[in-house]
Amino acid sequence: MNLILLIITRTPIWVWALLAALVALGLHQARDHEVSRGRALVQPIALGLLSFFGAASAFGWHATVQPVWLAGFALGIALSRHLMPPLRVQALAGGRFAIGGSWAPLVLIVAIFMLRYVGSVSLAIVPQLADLPLFAAGASALYGLPSGLLAARARRLLQAGRPALALQAA
């Protein structure tokens, strides 16, 4: 218990401020809301970059880290149909979308934060973990997975705004 308290008290204040901002972002998405096309893309791109560069900063730019992160990202996209609740979305005029509230974004945002936090704490306590290929690969894949789920959600949202192709009678 003392170790957990020590870790929490030695965590910089900006980390807790970032967590509060991310939780606020996730809570906003738990309610019905409207977003523009650009704003719908910002979150998965920003969190994906945070995750990708988190893996790179923790384990370096090795030949395995980035491809394994991409594999976790691709797995997230592939699993999104099974793991993500249906997206309630309606395309509005002017490239905007009405999105039904969902707790899934909050869970994914906090998962990305916690994976990065636990990974950073683990490496601070035992720096040699960064040199273990299995640890680096596993952590990198886990960093990529929720980012892929968020990207798939954004893709589904943007697909809802595409006009349906009309079938012409022959």
C-alpha cells in the first residue's frame, strides 16, 4: 500500500490534470451531442498519436515496437464490431453529426491513459523492462488496441454521413 501511495504522490500534477481533462471529454460523450466532421476525427487521431508515441518513448524506435503497436491497432479495428456498442448517429446538414451518448469512449480514453500510466510507472520502478522484447511487444500491442477501437468508432460515424448509393432499376 505504501508503494501505491508513493507512486500517486510522486506523479506530477499535470498528469492528474490531463486525466481530469480526458475524463471530462469522455463524460461529455456519454450524453447525446453534436460534432463536426473535423472534431469527430480529432479525438481518435490525438489519442492514437499519444498512444503510438507513448510506446515509442517507452521502448524506443525499434523494428518490433511500432509494427506490434500497429497490430494492436488493427486488432482493435477488427474487434470493434464485437466489443463496441452500436453507434447511434445521424448525419446533419453542414457536415455535422448528432451522436447518441455512450460510455464506450470514456472507457477507451481512460484505458489509454491507464495503460500509459501503468507502463510508465513500471518502467520507472524497473527500467530493465524496456529491454525485454516480450514486455515491450505486449505493452505496445495493448497501447494500440484501444486506439484501434476509437478509430473504428470514428470510421463508423463518418460512414453514417455518406450518402447511400441509389440502386437504379434496370
